[in-house]
Amino acid sequence: MAQLTLFDSEDRPAQARRLAEKLHGLAERNVFFGTSSWKYEGWLGDIYSKDRYVERGKFSQKKFESECLREYAETFPVVGGDFSFYQFPSPSYWETLFDETPSTLKFGLKVPEEITVPRWPGHARYGTRAGTANQAFLDNRLFHEQFTWPLERYRDRVAALIFEFGTFAKSTFPRPADFLARLDPFLASVSRHFHYSVEIRNSEYLGPDYFSLLHSHNTAHVFSAWTRMPELLDQIDMPGAYTADFTVVRALLKKGRAYEQAVKAFEPYKQIQEPNPRAREAMRRIAERAWKTRQPAYIFVNNRLEGNAPGTIEAVADAIGGFN
């Protein structure tokens, strides 16, 4: 089992110490804040202690990237795992990831795109598959054999599995009902040992049929702050939008802003540069609901929302205060 730290807590950055206390208290009330990823040198001095990653008198990026998740876990109770979107991690990868991080840290893991992409994008990185139909789309056998089965022994560490579906073209699914007809039997057949959540990027899909289907499988609609989706405040007010006995939030981007624009504006993610009061208020309301219903909320914040995810999380935590 991994040790939490070899350093005295007083040696940790001031923000990390403050935030750890706040987030520990919120986790006890079913509110779990984390970030979308964790390997950001811009957080050195605030979340990460630079001294931990020095070798031969110099900062080692390799050491930082391989070891900083353990320090992350000293502050945050949960983390988003985008890495699993791009491949099926091997059993040995899972073993290393879970055995070398504290047992207190939970993961929100993206399901590999092999399962969620109906047609491969026309990018060079997809090689001969580019532009072709994906025969493994929503293939439950492949999903189980290559993803959930290797994760079974670590299921207590998995906060939620996230199916991120990109924007569907009309040529792929002419109507929302056509997508739902594929999704329904898939969700009916998956292992019930995990919490599942669905993130869509077609705003026209948000409605009674979609929410009802997810509710029937106790699968959470992911409240996603993203370029072409309604703002979080608008989503949480939609009838039936809370579709499971847990909640998943991914606060990614300001509405109308492209990913590349956010990267250019906010790197290296050292500080908040553009506060988003409406997104913060939505997260505060979601947290309050989790406390009142005693149903967990997993809230993942991205640097590209405001410029610095830990700063955003601390601002929301401070706004939550005490629940009545």
C-alpha cells in the first residue's frame, strides 16, 4: 500500500493544506471535488511541493509526472482519468496505478473511445480506420473483457465510469431516438458493480426520453460545461436531469469557447484568469443537493474553465460554507 507522504504536512504548500481540510470536510458530506487530470507544473508551489521532484539538484519532470499523483491525493479525494479514453489500459497498468496511490483516492474514469465512437474521426492518428464505421461501438462483450473485468478488483476505488460521446452527426443518428435505441440495451447489459454516467455533446438530446432512459438504468447524466452545451445552471434546472442516486459533473469549458482557445488563454494554468460565476453557482447548488439527499456528487473541474482548477474548486468550497 502506498504511503501518503514522506514529508511532514507542514512542508506542503499553503493552498494544498487549506484545500485538503476543506475538501475532507466536504467529502464527509458526500461532496467529492477533484480535477480532470493532475500532471500540471503550473501547480508547483500551490498544490505540489517542488522539493519532492528534485534529482541531482534539479527539478525532474519525469519524476514529477510519475509521482505527483500521490501528492495530489493528499489534497483531493477524487481525480478524473482522461487517459483511459485513448486505449484499454492493461491489467499491469491498473495494478500500478491503484497500488501506488493511497486507497483514499477514487477515480472517475473515461470509458475508451473504442466503445463510444460510432465512426472514427478523419484524423491521421487513426490510420486506416479514419472515417470508417467503428464495429466495436457499444460492444458490451469488448467493454466487459477489456475494461470492466480488469477493473473488478479495484471497483471500490472507482467513483464512476464516464461514457463520453462526441457530437453525433445527423448521418450517424438522424434522431435522438436512434442513439437511445442503441444505448438502452447496452446499459441494460453492463455489470452493476460500477456507477455509470453518460456525457453527450448534442444539446438537442437533452429531454424527457434521454433522462428517462438513464434513470431506468440508474445511470447519471453528466452535467458538462462544454463549448456547445447549455450552461450548468440551465442543465440542473431541466426536469428529470438528476437521473441516478449519484451525480457526476465535468466543468470543462466556458460555453462558446473552443478547447484550443482555452489552452492558449490559460496555460500554464498557474492562476485563475477568468472567473465563471454561473458555473461556480451551479457547482455550489449540486453540492448542496448532494448533502441534502445524502447522494454523492463527484465534481471534476478542468483548468480550462477559469485558468486554474484548484483555485476554482477552492472558490466553490468557500461559497458552499455550511449547509442548512
